[in-house]
Amino acid sequence: MNIPSPLQSIRKLRDSIAYLTSKIILVYVALGIAAVALEITNLPGFLDPIKFENSGTARALLATFIASMISLVVFSFSMVMSVLTQAGSNFSNKLVFSLMTEKRHQHVLGHYLGTILYILILLLVPVEEEAPDIWRSLAVYLSAAMVIHSLVLFVFFIHATSQSVQINAITQGLLKSTQLSLKKLKKREDNKLYVRQSRVTHKHTYHTIRSRDSGYIQSAKFEALAKIAQNNRIMIHFNFSFGDFVVKDFPIIDIVSNKPPGDEVIQKILNTLEYVEGESTKDHYINGLTQLMEVAVKSLSPGINDPGTARLCIHQITELLSQRLNITPTNMIINDEGACLVSWHEESFESLIFKLFNPILHYGKKDLSICLSLLKALKTLSNFADNTDRQLIQAHADRIINILADQHADPLGLPFIEARMSAGIHHLDIPRNLPKATGKL
């Protein structure tokens, strides 16, 4: 079994929904312990009027507070789960987990549970005298302030949750997180040790490292791998694409060396791999593009029938692909002498554009607005592409034009379509008139 390193364990904890929640709860628990454990008598005299006359009143208030907080928690998160389930059915189930792990949701949950635990501590440690002193009375008033604070959080929580499941917020969130991943890709390109070269075969023996666990490997610590390869005089080649699901005992890495690497070296290499639950858009930009495509496809299903959402996703995909065209993704780290240390697979633009546009076109080819939106996206991308990629974009544009000719060439709509076919700034060869229907699509 692959034992995670301490840094991996810490990162997994920080990314979990319990991390921020637990930190906030610990603060409330510390306040509760301080309230029942400390005995402070030298408080100012002007606080005497707030002192409770008997302990029964304080306990009744605390019991009411804790019952109200439990009801508030149940109502809040049952409503949230209902909203997120609806969002998952309308857009994509992958979005539900990412929305639940947002920091603001953890923040609210921590304050809710912390308030309940604070009140519970006060109830578990009763007042020995008939009437609580000023210190314990202040603790009860603090619990009231906590409940009021939770009510304020409830209002903002409902507003934020309702906003977060709107399609504009969802697509913008995917856009921003994917752009961060593309920036990491651009940063690698600026490093002279990161290059893009074809992998070459070597006369040395290849030693295989198999995965010791299953899951999604989103990325790896390439600098650490390069250091391992440099120190042990080996070459490390990945046999999978990042973002793929890898099963246990799969041959994921080839080591080029004269002798097999030791267990310690293998463990160090495996510890550099970053497993995540599901598809992380921050670690791998292709996941963000894929999720936008899936939202577009689902919105085109007969049960939802929302081409406006699909067009919005096409616009975001176009924005991200235009940035991707300005980047040459590296697939290798070399040393100062130019020798390969680490190599991995990077998805080509040809594969990427087919994987994104083909499903949308397949499910939306009968919708004129979708076909025209895809054609407009290709015309936009042609302004950022080189000659090779432009030929690929031209082929996809030709396919959409043929679909327009087969599906939408009625006399009434023909002027509308032809007026938009070649409009705009682009570098594609698009005819002014629709060709004759081929009958093949």
C-alpha cells in the first residue's frame, strides 16, 4: 500500500470539508471550557444588574438556545442539499461536491456547530449555587450573542447558496479556476528547464513502477522528480495522462536506468504524485474545460432543453481555448546538458478541441443557435492559432457548415444563416452561401 507522505496528509486535511470547520469549533470549545472552568469574581460593579436571580432561568434559556440552533442547522443544510441536488440534476453532479467544499459553507457550519457545543458545555456543567455569578451570567449572554450571530450568518448563507447555484456563477467559477491552472502551465513554459520534445527511446533497460492505489492523479511535483532523477542518474517517464483514472497495480512510470531503482527511490517517486477525489479544475485545466462541456451537453438534453446555458458554456470554452492556444504545454524537464530527466504526456490541441466541441455538436446540431455559436467560436479561435491548428479549426468549421446545410437550409432561414456565416474577424475559408445538402449527416 502506498503510504502518503506527511505533506500529502496535511494537504488532504486542508482540502477536506472538516479542516476549517474543526478550527472554528475548537475556538468555541475553548470558550466553553473557559466559561465553566474559570472563576472570576473581581468584575466591575456595573455588571451586577445582568446577573441572573436563579440558575433555572439560565438553564431554560440555554435549553431554548440549543434547541433553536439544532433546528437552524437541520433547516439550513437540508435546504442546501435540496438546492445542490437540483443544481446537480440540471447542470452536472460533479459540481455538487465542489460547491459543498467551498470555504464559506465550512465557515457557517463551523459557527453553527461551535455554538451548539458551547451551549452544551454550559448545560453539562451546572451552577453549584442557587444563582449563577456574574461570570456565568456573562457566559449565558455570550451564548445569546452567538445565536444572534448564527442567525445573521443564516441570512448570508441562504443568499450565497442561492447565488452559487446560478449558472452564471457556476460557469464563472469554472472559468476562473481553469484560468489559474492555465497560468501554472504558462509559468512552466517560461522556465528554460521545461521543454516540449518528442520522447525518444533509449538503449538502457526500462524498469516499471506500478501504482499502489487507484484514483485520479491530477499532477506531480515535477521539480522534486527532476531532483530525484538527477541524484540517482535515472530518467522518469509517465505512461498516463494527468487527470486520468488509474487503477491499482497499473504500470504508470517507466524508469530508464542500468539497474532497478531501490524501494526508497520508488517510494519517493510515488510520493510526488498528487491524488485527488474527483476532477480538480485548479490542478488540471482540462477538467475545467470538460466540466463546461458536460454542463452544455446536459442543458441540451430533452428534459432540460436550455440552449442558452449551452451557449454560455461555449463562450467560456472559447475564452479558455484562446488562452490555451497562446501556450505551448511542456512535456519534459531537462538538465543543464539537455538530457531528459522527467517526461509526461500533454494533450494536444487536436484532441482537446474534438473532445470539447464534438459532444456539444452531436447533441445540439438540430438547434440553429448552437451550430452558429460553435461556428463563431471556431472563427474566434482562428485568430489565435498557428497554421497547423488553423487547418484543424477549418476542418471543424467545414463540418458545422455541412450540418447547417443538411439541418437548417430552409428558404426562410437561409438569409439569416448566410448573413452570419462569414461575419466577424477570422482566418478561415468560409463560403458566403451554404453548400447543397449532402444527406450524410
